[in-house]
Amino acid sequence: ATLEAIAYQSVDAVRAIEAAGGRPITSLKADGGATANGWLMKFQADVLGVPVIVPEISETTALGAAMMAGVGAALFTESDAAARWRERVRYEPQMAADERERLLGEWHRAVERSRDWAGA
């Protein structure tokens, strides 16, 4: 259930970003320790409905910060930094849209039910 919650929360965050930006997100580049869990990455692609791309180096947040420091120090260009990113695996969504919507509906109903627990 915890892994599913990570994926569902990511869907909610992506939908909010899409609404704020006014355009759809066509893929998700994931990083961090969770990328080691193939089941989670596959489920994320399924419930999000877009490919989830995992890089060769899982800690790209730290790598990106270091690269931008290098760009700032004129050690290399932004293009050089971007060229170092490499895809390790891509998870394509396989879930049918009606199943995706059913699962997301169940998630949102569970979240709504849990809102009353804080005051109990």
C-alpha cells in the first residue's frame, strides 16, 4: 500500500502541475532510491498514463546541483551538463484507461475518508 500511495501522490502532483501550466506532461523522469523498485516505476507509469524514465545515475538531483555549480564556475557549459544525463530504463504504461480511472477514484475516496481521522 505504501508504494501505491507514492505513485498516487505523484499522479496528484503531476495533475496539479499540468493544471497550473496549462499543458499535459508527456513523460516523467524519476530519480532517487525509489527508482530501484521496478514494480513501483511500472505502477507509476500505469497510473500516470505516461512513460516513466529512470536515469543511469539514480541521484540526479544531487548530480544536477553539482553540474549547475560547474556551469556557474565555467567548468563546462549547460549543454555539456545536459549531455551527461543517460536513460537506464523506460517504463511504458500498459494499464487500460478505465482501470486507471477506477484506481485513482478509489485513491481519492480513501483520501477523503481519512480527512476525518485527524480530529477523531
